[in-house]
Amino acid sequence: MSKLKQTPSQTVGPYFAYGLTPTQYGYELKSLFSPVLAQPHAQGEHIRITGQVYDGAGQTVMDALIEISQLDASGQSVTSVPDAEAKGFSGFGRCGTGTLPQNHYAFETVKPGTPAPGQAPFIDVCVTQRGLLAHVFTRIYFDDEAAANSQDAVLHSVPAERRATLVAKREMTGAGPLYRFDIHMQDSPHGKETVFFDL
């Protein structure tokens, strides 16, 4: 009886640069999704989200793939391609860490609206990288939404001492608001492991 080979999901590696973010890496293929979620006419506060992915040794990961999914500025989901085109907002973005300076990722989007009373604005994040057998999921909350964050049930399901790993820090730059969100795959001298959720 022949032995079965490993499948791609069991051997996660940098091949996704070619298949999922080819434009970013200079391949002659078109990326289905980019790091730009919001076009200039999209409603809401236009923001930039940036950060780095750190391994257990505190080193930046140069071949991680970050995907984000979010609601629009009014707290609504994008339901179709025509809806996305009309809003100028896709609701989903994808970025690799291998081409930007110091292995950063960066997204251009709008700050999401509150999905429902008692919930804080957030962005869902999926991380894929070399060495992971399956991708992991986390969330971005915003440090300037303290009142909403204090009532969010998901954020408060996380031990108090670890909640800060889910909160992006706002900075004002010449290009507008920027939120910094670093992702730590494990505890390291550079920071505490980011909270990842079981889905």
C-alpha cells in the first residue's frame, strides 16, 4: 500500500506569495484581493493599519500572509460585487510581509462601524505563514474606542492581562490616521503572544 503524501494545508509555506498575492511580489498574475480595501469615495474615516509579525525568537517573519475582513463604516457587510463597487469598499484585504520595509504589512481601509449595540468596532484577521499547519485567527480592536471596548463580550472573554494584544494603537501621521497592530506568534523578548481564537 502506498503512503499518502502531505497536502498543502499540512506544509504551509511561502508558495502563497505566488498564488494569493502575485501582484505584490511582482509575478505576472493578477491578485484577486489587495491591501487596499477602500477607494477614495468610500464613506467613513479612512485609516491605515500596519504592523509586523514576530516569531518566538522576536524576529520579524518575512513570509507571512495577513488577511483581514471587516464591516464598512456604517457597520454593514459587503454582500456582492456590485455592492462593493458602489461603496468603493471591498470588506476583505490580503497582504504579504515579504516586500515592504522591515517585513511590514499595511492595509488601506476605513474604520469599521459598530456591528450591534454592546459590541465594539473590530476587524477579523487571519494569519498564514511558514511552519503553521493551519492558519490562525485574531481580531483588531481600536485603542480610541475605550467605551465600546469595555462592553464587548468577545474582548472581555479574554483574560484581562492579555487583552492589550488585541488592541491597535492609533497614531496621527501626515497621511492621516494610522493604527499599529503587531502580531506575536509566541511569547518572545519582543512581546506577549497575540490572542488567537478557536473557530
